[in-house]
Amino acid sequence: MKANGINNKLGKITLLGENGVEWPGYMLSLDGTLALGNGWEGFCEANGVKLGQTFTLEFVNEQDTTTTPVLKFSSVETIYKNVN
């Protein structure tokens, strides 16, 4: 995370959904771990992410320091378990 500069972008962010809809959000640091606050629950619901699912967010690195950082929803990963 440090290599892409996201640690320097705490505060207001934009969450970009699978369908291109933007959600306002907030990124914060808790004991050295990045966390997403306001806007997160609605974003997950709108993009079909359920509790316990694994998914990918892509950090869209804008060179302009005046723009709000963007985390773009990339995919939900399905994990199959072999049931005998």
C-alpha cells in the first residue's frame, strides 16, 4: 500500500461500483490498518457483496493531488468447497 501512495490519501474517497455508480466514502487508518468507513455498507449492498465474501478493489492512482482518491470495484471471488 505504501508503494502506490494510498497511505497519503486518508480521508474522503470515491468508491466506484461495478456499474460505474460513484459512492462517497471515507478511508481511515486504525492501528496501521486501512479501513473504509462512511458509505461502505451501501456500496457493498449495491454491488452484491455479502458478508464473508472476498473481492477486489483497484486503487485508481491519480497524479493530481487535488482529486479525491478512487477505489474501483473489480470483482467478487467465488470460493468453492469440495463437499463429500
